[in-house]
Amino acid sequence: MFNFYIIGIPDRMEVSLSAEVKEVLSSQRYFSGGKRHRDLVASYLPENAEWIDLVVPLEGTFHAYEKIEEPIVVIASGDPLFFGIGNTIKRRFPDAKMKVYSYFNSLQLLAHEFQLAYGEMTICTLTGRDWVNLDQELIRGKKCIGVLTDKKKTPSTIAQRMLEAGFDNYKMIVGSKLGGEEQYCTEISLEEVVQKDFAHPNCLILVQQKEIKRTLGIHEADFHILEGRPKMITKRSIRLNSISFLELQNAKHLWDVGYCTGSVSIEAKQFAPHLKVTAFERREESKELLKVNQRKFCVPGIEGIHNDFFNIDLSTIERPDRIFIGGHGGMLNEMMHRLHEVLEEDGIIVFNTVSEGTKKAFLNAVTELQMEIIDQMSIQQDEFNPIVIFQAKKKFNHEEK
């Protein structure tokens, strides 16, 4: 069985260690960590110490670990279990014996500098992660958000993205090289952050200055729409019931095919901020509409794809488990077959129809594809024609599994 000591330390040369940690360092032979960690603890290591550099990708380092039969001491910055190497080692060596000695994590250190009551801080990491990790917390309106950055998702790129999405209601607290001799911290507006570079590593805390009011069921009159086409939008009551049929709480990826103004995508993302949303539309003018509507309602993270749906190579796009068909260009059967091919097992397609002809075409496609109609509803809003909402599910194919 593997045996690890994982020690979190501050990033400064005058490392203050407990007597217990010093005993671990002096009594073991194999050590691992980054080069700066080796420099920080070098004076505490025995003469026969052997050091294994932590190098990304980590699999090479882990192979080196596997050749060692004695305990391994891993040195890390701050709290090794705070999105750190401790978690990675636990996943890679689940049966290993592990003793962890922690220091303050970077966001704690930054909160201490500004005397923030950080007990209710929401934490998200963008270190090698997707933007959705931050987007969902902004959409949820969290009052204090701690963000771990990387060399691409920097404080300035984060501020720029927030401003483009309409989130001008936060101030940013940035800390770089926290706990070290070159530590730098500042409280700054998003507009100022965009113009600045910060030394890496860094992290930041977003503090809400005012709340963004949200409505479940956005009135269609509030959306920017296609010029001269006021009816080309999914009406509020139809939109909300369609989202209910999509069952988004546990969904991962929604395709909105024929999004037009983006009303369904925006409402869905606002309702389920964790959701990945890809919106398809062939109208070139809808490209700008999606941008301005996302900004107006402060709902970032919707990827727009602008082309004729039948010209798109769907194999290059992450497969959906939910699909809303907002337009089909008179080729509903062909579209259903294309969508069914990429839809995850047990995935859901929601379709709204006004005419009997389109209703019949949809049901015929469902039968051909051996899907199952789970639910349907007929609904009318104001003076508009009644609409039937269908929920169809792709059956789980045990033979393919």
C-alpha cells in the first residue's frame, strides 16, 4: 500500500513549520513537489533526500511514485485538498494511506488581507476548467465569489468577459504570489482590471455591489427581436412549459436548434446555470441578436453556431442530452434523424407544433426512430394559435451497450 505525507506550506523562504512536520521532513527519504517547493524546504531535508519533480502531465510523476516502496512526502502550496495535489493523489491512489498537513489556501490569504467575512464565499475554479464554473455563480447572483485563475483565464480576461456579459455589478479583489515575498493585493473596478496584468500565480474575489433582478418567464416584448418579425419568438408561456418538458435540472448539454432570438437558450440557461448550451441558427442577423440578448439579461456561456443545420458536421460538437427544436426549415423528418443519431441515450427532444401537418410529421419521425412520447400539452397564449408541446425520449438501447 502506498503511503503519503502531504504538506502544505506558504510561498516564502522563511517557512514556519511545526515540530511534527519537521520530524516528517527529517525522517523520510523520498520527496516530491515543484522546484520552488524544493527550494523552500531544502534546509529541512536529510542529506540522502531524493526529490521527484511534479511535472504536468502528472502520470509520469505517478509512475515514478509506483516504483517506491517507502513513504513519499509531497510538498504543496497552501491547502493540498483545496483543488490541489492532495485530491489528485487520492483519485490516483484511492487505497493509499495519507496524512495531510495544511496551510491557508490562497483565497483565505486574500480574504485575510481585506478582512472579508468569507464563511459564505462561493468558490469556483477556472484553473484548466470551463467558463461555466464562473458563469453559473454569476447567473445565480452569488454575493461573494472566490475564483482560482490560470495563465489563460486571468483577472483581466475574467473582467472583460464579465463586462461583455453585462455583469458590471461586482468589484474585484486580486492577489498575486500570496504568502510570498512578492505578494501584491489590490481592490479594483472591473474596468481597471481589464487594463492590468497580474503576476502569476494569482486568484481573485468578486464582491457584489448591487443585485441583478431576474424574472422566471421573460416577457417576449423585452427581447431584441428580428426586425419586422414580431411573431418570430417562442412566447413566454410556451417557452416556460417547453423548458419544463426539457427536464433541465440534471441535464448536461442542451441544443437549441433554430434559436432565432435566443429566448429559449437564455431562459434555459438562466433556469439551469450549470447547463452547457449550444444554439444553432442559419439567419446571419440572429448572431448579433443572441449577443445583445445575452448581455441584456446577463446570461453568458451560450455558444452560437451560425450555418444551415444540414451543412454542420455534428460529430465535432459535444453530444446533447436535451434538444429543443425551434425551427426545421420544412425538413423536420431529416432533422429528427440527424438529431436522434447524436442524442445521448435517454435524451429528450422537445418540439412545438401549430399545424396538423407538422404534428403528423413529428409523430411519424418519432415512430420511425422508435422514440417514446413521454408527455404532451396543448396551450394557447392570448390571441395566438394553440400550440402542442411534445416531449419525446430516446430509448436506452441495451444491445448497443
